[in-house]
Amino acid sequence: MNRYKKLMGNTLIFGIGQFAAKILGFFLVALYTRVMAEEEYSTADLLYNTLNVLVPLVTFGMSDAIIRFGMDKSYDPKKVYSCACFTVLAGMIIFMLFTPLVSGNSVIGEYSVLLYIFCFFSCFRQTASQFVRSRGYVKLFMADGIFSTLLQFILNLILLLGLKMGVTGYVLSIIISDAVSICLLTFFAQLGKYLDTRYFDSRILREMLKFSAPLIPTYLLWWITSASDRWFVIGMVGEVENGIYSVGYKLPSLLMLVTTMFYQAWQMSSIEERDSRTLGKFYENVFGAYTSLLYIAAAGLIMFVKPLTFILANSSGARYFEAYQFTPILIASMIFQCFCQFLSSVYTTKKRSLNSCFTAFAAAAVNILLNFLLIPKYGVWGAAIATASSYFACFAVRIFDARRFIFFRVDYKRFLINTAAIVIMCILSGKEPPVYWLWQIFIFLGVFVYNLDAVLRTLKKILGRGSAKGKRQNAAT
């Protein structure tokens, strides 16, 4: 099969799952802002983001190792899955020893036991779902994502609206959906036959840990970049402001609808094509279309920031709607986060996880420094600017470092023009109608037209041609 067609096919499958999950997630945020006060939503959001940093630490970064080694035919999948599960179990035992330390935290301390259970099911669900993806069960992976989010939505209606359980209900809804997901994945993918102490192989485990160990500080550094600003805002400004800031993150996360569905498929294609002599050209074509789509999507989101934030905001008069002011900056930062994610596939494919670590350090260092300097003076605006600056710093380092291992050409002129357009849209987002709408629509159309050619070129490669000329062009790229 044409590798572009296979990439598109997998992207569409992942896209259906991501789209359904994101739409349901969008309604979930609207529900949270209507039934939870700013302080309560702030706590729930902190628990979720704390979990995001705990999972890679507790699992020893096994998520990427499962994909990399599970798709490599030179490794026994039974040994890969068994080694991963035993590693996660060991990590949970170690984490149990540190749970009492969490109870001393003034913000989330009372939820320490619940956080442990939360982490337990999240770790094993991630392990199971990543292995399912590595085995090529992309439709099952997609269906599981949709079902889990739908179940979480239903449970939130029961626990938050019906039983008024607040933060506890929020966490329990995710725990239950993760537990059900593990059971379904195990049943439909017959994961039981891959898990046995007989399949434990210390040699493979050492190789997997050698690959994943540098990813542990990498995940921690990414958490510092993406989530530590919430703690800075709480400490320097307050929980109410953090609740508003958390809502501001929700629209930028919609960009993950574009990037996550693609990256899951791209990571698989990149590993499958790792020995291809034209891998660099493959990267060049795909990266060109990927960046163009991201800029178009980001410009579209910025154009509709105010109405979308109004939908998310609590209509009863809570301050959530204020998030629209700095959301465009967070959307801009998400663009470069997505670029960094794409470039990380180079490190995964070539087993250069150490490079992933030190490039992530650039982002974390910039983020911490700017948080200290900007938040006391500018509040949540300072946090948003620090986040955008840190992701750009990481991208600037990775675009040169990653191409040492897989070289592909980059159109820097296109980057500069697109980024300038997004920055102008961010500045204009503070204007009032009709100036706001007229300029935003004008710039969006400009971004759309300017980037359309790059998307269409790759689309032609995906569709292919029946002629000999078309076949020769596909073979060459």
C-alpha cells in the first residue's frame, strides 16, 4: 500500500476517535464550569495534571517503549507486553510508599488515596491501549477512546449533577471509565495470552528501559512546561485565577484534534519506514502538510475564540469568560508544542531518547524563568506568554537537532509568514466588533489560501495516480 495512503487511513481512524472524544470533552468542560466553582474546578484540573506527570514516572516511560518495541518484528510481543506490565506494577508499588507525602499538600492532600487509585488504573489502561495500537488494532484503539469518553460523560452526569460529588465525582468518573476500558481491551484484543511470568525477559526489559529511562526526565520537563504554570498561578495570583486560566487551555487543546489523531498514525508510519532510503523525503512532505494544517486550524480557532469561550463559560456570571483574553496566546503556543511532538518521532524512530530529554530541558528552563519574572507582574497573561515562549524555544532547538538523524528540508519562509499572521490575530483578538471580526476573517482567509497548496500536494500523493508517471513519483517520495 502507498505509505501516504496508509498514513491517511490510520489518521482517519484515529481522527474519528479523537473527534468524538474531543467533542464529548468539550461538553464535559461546559458541564464542569456550570456545576463547579472556580476553586473546585482548579483543584480537579490540578489533580488531572498531576496525574499526567505521575503516569510516565510510575510507568518508567514505558508508553513510547511499547510502541517502539511492540512494532519491531525482531522482538516477541508477548515479552514486550509482559515486561511492560511488570515494570508498571513495580512502579505502582514504589509510588505507594510515597503516597503519604502527597497527603501533606494543602491543595490536593485530602485526595491522596483517590489519586493513587486514579494513577493505578490510568497506568494500566495506557499500557494496554498502547500495546493494542502497536499490534495494529487501530479500530479497537479508536473505539475504546470513544467509549471511555462517553462513559465518563454519563458518569459525570450522575456523580456531578445527580449526586453533587464535586471533585471526588470528577475523579471517580475517570477511574471507572479507565477500569472498564482495561477490561474491554483485554477481552477484545485477548491481552491475557500476552501476559505471563514465563514471558519475562530481562534482556528485553533492559533494552526497553535503556530506551525509556531518558524519557522519564523528559516527561517531567514537559510537565514543567505544560502544567507547572498552574501551580505558579495558584501561588502567586490565586485559585480563582487558576480556574479561569484552566478554562483558557481548553480551546487550544482542540488543536490536539488535528495533531493527536495524526501523530498516533505518524508515529507508526515513521517506525515502519525507519529503514527506508527515502525516509527524509517522506518526513519533508508530511511535515509540510502537517504544519500548514496546524496554522489553518489555529487561525480558525482564534477567529472564534469569543463565541467558543462563551459556550464554555458559566452563564450564571462566573469569571470563566475572561479566559478569552489570553486564549489566543495559548493557541499559538500549542502550535509549537505540536511541532515539537512531530519532531520527537525522529528520536523515537532512531532510538535517540536522550536527545528528546535535553531539548525538552530548553523549554522547561525558559518556562520556569519567565513564570518567575512575568506572573507576579502580569498574572495569567504572564503565564500564557511564558508557555508560548518555552514551546518556541524547544522547537528552535529540535528543528536543528532532530534533522541530524533524519534530514529533511524545512520551508522557513512559510514558518515566518504563518507565525506573523497568528501573532497579529492574537493582538487583534482584544479589539471589539466589527474591527475584530473583519480583520480576523481577512487574516484567516489569507492563512487558508497561503497554506492550501502544501496540503493539496500531499493529498495528491495520498490519492496516488494510475499512470506510470504517478507511480514513479510515489516511488521517488
